[in-house]
Amino acid sequence: MPIADWFRPKWKHSSPARRAEAVREMSAEQRDLIVELARGDSDLGVRQVAVERIEDPEVLRSLASTDTSKVGELAARRAREIWAARAAAADTEGSARAVLSRLEDAEWLIEIGQRSQSAVLREAVLARLTELGELLRLVRGGVDLGFRLDALARVRDQATLRGLAIAGEPNELAIAAMESLSNIEDLEQVAAKARNRQLRSRARKRAASLRAELRPDAAQLQAQQQEQRAARQRVLAKMERLALAGPWIDDSALEQEAACKGEWTALEVDDELLSSRFGRAVDEFRRARADALAQIESAKRRAVIEASEAEALPRPKASRPSAPKTAEAAATERPSSGRAEPPSMPSERGGSPASGPAVTNAPADSIASRRSDSASPPDANREADDSHQSVARQAPEEVDAAERSANTERLRGALRDLQAVVAPINRGQAIALMRRATDSFAKPGPLESAAVLRELTAQHRSEQQRVQALLSEDAREREWQQWSCVAKQNALVSRAQQLVTTADEVDDLAGALRQLQSEWKSVRTARGDEGDERWQQFRQACDEVYDKVKARREAERAQITEQLARKATLCEQAETLSASTEWPEATAQFKTLQAEWKQLGPAPRGEDRKLWRRFRSAADAFFERKRSHRQALDDEQAANLARKDAIIEQIEAMLPGITDDESWTRAKRELEPLHRQWRAIGHVPRRLIASTRDRYKAARDAVFGRRDALARAEQDAHRDARRRAIARIESLLTDATGGPPRERPSQRETKLDHAKQPVEQANDASGGEAAGREAARSEPTPSAAPCDEAAAGEAAAGEAAAG
């Protein structure tokens, strides 16, 4: 510790720690001194301690305005804290506003508004804040829900309100934000994306009410649309029944088809799905008519063939020739499939046998049975008899043996296909094989012999009866299943109608509709008109649900379009920031852009990936430049560290050479340029700042510590010299007086005191020698020898004082 510190006040001590301790111990009456230290102390820590002791916010604000270091920041923060505390303690609105008027920083106003329990103070804060970001911070945080709702009421930005409503936490704020929305598209987005089910339902209802306000005739328009939809359904059902049940060959069938087409054209149907179904029904009607006419022709041909076979066989004389079978008998000889199945129902969108009256997937056996009933009119029987008589009169022709063998193998192949039909039966495949076999045997061609034809024909009839029996059994099983599915279909109809009323509360509405349609497909079609009625009810409910699904999808597409536009904007901002050199600000902005990107949600995969690669490339380019800049900065800081280490080593190298005042003075002169170099050198790595600074400070303190060590050595030398001089003087006095005289003790003591006086005054460097000489002159000399000894003592004292 320097000698001067013994004579200074503690707050002027050379050690910053001692000065800081003195500031902490000062009383409130020393306010001016504390302020002076806060302004002018050389150490940053002492000034900070002084600022923490100041309670006057005006003084603190003055300090903050003049000091740009951390002390100024601390003073500004202390001033805001004191003003905030005074504002919280204010009793009236006027005093609260007066205190808040001193606070210019919005951050402190927001913090006061979020934490204060005073309604007056919160209202004053709310009156001061007008920016959107400030209001949002009040909305998202705070102890009072009413205050947060008041802050939300001042927000006018529709996008911000939509985001708050979609976030949905807390529920009261989300509902208030949703009710503040005036755009139908924003309400539809909230209805599609909000986390809270109740909030989604309210958003849909509000959107519907706004839409109704914009369209006063919405109810009338909806009623007209429902009436048009019902008319379309009626015409479509009529055409589908005509295609399935006929009549196909009567003249009235063509008239009914033309009437259905006319009604359909008059309705001006713009629904592609219904138009497609109507077209399929018309095509199926035409195919059914063509099949019925072809079947009549086939029955005629079979009658002719059977008549020729009967004519070719030998007849017993006693027996009466049997009449050839007519086309009607040939048609009725085949076992019937029993009662025809009712029409099945297609699916809502694709057309499946289990879900509705589809034209393309109608039960083939039902159509075949109906067609077979109408395939042999009386006129056909008469034509078959005439053909039989004409063929019987013709002579047999010679046919090549290879052709006969090929025809025989073709018929046997058709029989093998029928023999492969076993239970559980595939109705469509079985009916197709029966038709192919019937067509093959209707035109057998020349065979090897009549016996082969009879054998193959008998096998064909046997297999036809077997397959027909399988089809009949399957039809009966289907019939029982149709009767058993009534309850299931009623339940599905009820669920579909309930889904119409609760569609706004269902998140995955399309998934629920698909689930209903899938369950309907798994249920067999019910019998009769009741099944058709239930299907119409189910389909109508599904249509209404699908309309809402389409509305949701349109809203989602609009949202996706908006998201893509926003992401493109973010990419442009990122590309602009990628060339910035304001590293902290640009990094913070990139983090904000990335957070906003994550909140936007997914978009179509291809476009989303393209935009993400564009955004990522801009971010990578910026951060790669930042890494290069940081690497250069690290290299510069490493060089600065090496230069500072060299300065520390130079200072440490001075220590052994400091042995006296002259060498210390020389070292002090050398320290000044080194200190200027130290201050001129830039920053070092952050992790080494403290250690480097401590090493430098320790080296400088060691140099100045050598000065203190020299001073202490000098003081010790002076102290030893005084002791030696005192001892010498005492010895001289003893020799001069010949021992301590008893009769004059006071005189001896007086002489001794006079002899010690110059030595004790030797501490004063300016006047010690003169004082010693004066003391020596005032001492009496009884004899010559004692005077010589006194002179020797005086000389010793003078040397001690000079030293």
C-alpha cells in the first residue's frame, strides 16, 4: 500500500475495492459525494456501486445521458425501476400518469402493465402504448385477463387477430380475437385450423352469419338448390331403373329414354359426377337393349339347330316323331335363376355394387334372368319352326376332319370352364362363362358325329343346371343378407344425417364421410323400394356433407395459396439479408424469419420443397459469410492476444532490474508507451479477456509494488540508522558524565533528551539535518573531551538525518 494512502480518506484510496467499500458505507447525507463518485471515479466498478446508492431518478437520468458505458445503462435502468415503483405506489390516476410520463421506454411500460395490480395504472399504460407489437405483448402476458382483453380490443390487424384465434390459448382471448374478425376468409381459416373445437364451431357460425348478411336471399337460394338437386336425383334414379329393369325391347323403352334425356337437359345439370352417372345409365340401357335383341336371335338359332339334330337322328318305327323344340321351349328348358335380385346401389363417388344403384356394376344374373324371361316371344317360336323345316330338308355337306376336331375341342373347352365354377361362386365370372358356353353351343359347327354332339350337349345342359343351382343358392343367400342389412342401413342413414348437422364440429369431415361410405359398401343392398328410399336418403345426406367438405377444401386451398405467397416473401427477405454485414441484427432477423416459416405450416410438397431450398440456400450463404467473418475475427483476436502476451512478458521482464529509485523511474517511463500500446490493441477471445486483463494488471501491480518495496527498505534503513545513532549518543553521554550522576538526574535526562531530539526529527526530509544541528548546539559541554564526544554524536545524528 502506498504511504499516501495512510493520510487519504478511504473513498480516495488507491485500491478500487477499498473505494467501493467506502461508497457502500456512506450515509444518505453524503449524497453529493456519491453522485460525484458516480460521475468521476476512474474505476467502472466503483461508479456502478455509486449508481446503485443513488435514489433520485432525475440524477440517474442525467448520468445515463452523459455516460455511454455500462454505468450509463445501469443508471437508466435504475431510473426506470424507481419510476415504475413510484407509479405502482400511486394512489390516483393523475399521479400515476405523471410518473408514467417520465418513462419513455416502452419496455418498462409493458412490464408495468403486465405486473401491476392497479387498474388505474394499467389503464394509464394502455393509453400510452399504440404500436401493434406492444399491444400484442400486453395481450400475451399479464396477471389480469380483463386488461389483456382491453389490449386485444385495440388490435385492428386482421392477420394478427387470426393468428391469436388459431392459437386458441387462453380460450377467452381466442374467442375475442375470432369475434373481432370481419373477413369471411379469415374466419374460415380459423374454423379449419383452430385447436379448440368450440372455437372452430363459433368461427363457422360467424362466417355463415356474415355470408348471410352479404347475401340476404341465401335461404331462398339454398332452397332452390335443394329443389334442383332433388329433381336431378329423381331423373337419374328413373334412368337407372330403366337401365336395370327394362323394358328393353318394347317401343315404350325408347320413348322413356328420350323423356329422361329431355328432362335431364332441361335441368341444366352442371355437376360432373351426376352427369357422368346419367351417361353411364344411358349406355347401360343401350347395352341391355342390344343384349336382349341378341339373345332373341340366339334363341332362334338354337331352335333351328335342335330341329336339325332331331331330324338327323334315327327314329323307331313304332314311335311317333317328336316335334322340334321351339325357341320358347329352348329358352325355358334352362333352369331359371329364380327371383331376380333387386337393383344394387353404387357408391357416392365411384359406383360400387354394395353402395347404390350403379349401372356398370349391376348384378349380371339379375339382368340375365330378366332378359331370358322376355327372350322368346310367340313370333320367335313360329320363325324357329319354319327355320327347322328348311334346315331339315337340306342335305348334309362334307366338312373337313380338322375343322370338326377343332369345333369339338372348342366345345369341350367351354365345358371345362363351366366345370371349374365351384362355391364360393363369383357371380360375374360364372355368368360370363355360361354366356360364352351358350354362344359356343348355339353355333357348334360341323362335328365328328351326331353322337358327339348329343354327348357334349348333354354335358353342357348338366353343367348349366349345376351352375344355375349355385347361382340360385347364392341369390337366396344374398336375399337373406339383404333382409338382414335393413337395420344397418337405417343406422348408417341416421349417422349420415347427424353428420350433416354436426359437420362444423368434426375435424376430419372428409374422413368421416369416407368411413360412412365404406361401411355402406360393406352392407348388402336391401330389397324393394324401401332399399331405394334408404339409399336416396343416405346419398342426399352424403351430398350435403360433401358440399361442406368442398367448402373446407377451398378454404384450405386458399390458405395454402396464402402460405405459399408468404413463404415466397420470406425467401425474398432472406435473400436480401444474405448480403448484409450487420451480423447481430441480420442473425436476429433470420431467426425471426425461421420462426415465422415454422408457424406457416406445410404447403404442397413440390412447391414447399422448392421454396424451402431457396430459403435455406439464402440462410446458408449468410451464415457461411458470418462464419468466415467470425474466423477472420478469431484470427485477429488471436493476434491481439499474442501482442498483449508480449507486452505482459516485457513488463514482467522489468521486475528483476528494479533495484532502486532510478531503475524504478526508468521502468515507469517504459510502462507508459506499453500501456498506450495495450489500449490500442483490439479485443482478445472472450474466454481469455479476464485472464489476460488479470495478468496485465498483476504485472503492472508488481512493478509498482517494487516501488513500495524500495520505500519500505528505505524506511527500514532510516529506522536502523536512528537506533544506531541513539545508541551511540547514549554511549557518548555515559562516557562524558562518567556514569549516571545521582546528584543531578534531571540535568542528565535533559542532556539525553537534547541529544535524542535531532535523531527523532530525522523523518522530516526537508528539515531533519538542521534540527539535529540546532539540538547539538543547545547541548552544554562541561569539558573538552565531552565536547569532542558530543561533536561526534552530532555528526552521527547529521549523517542519520541525511540518510
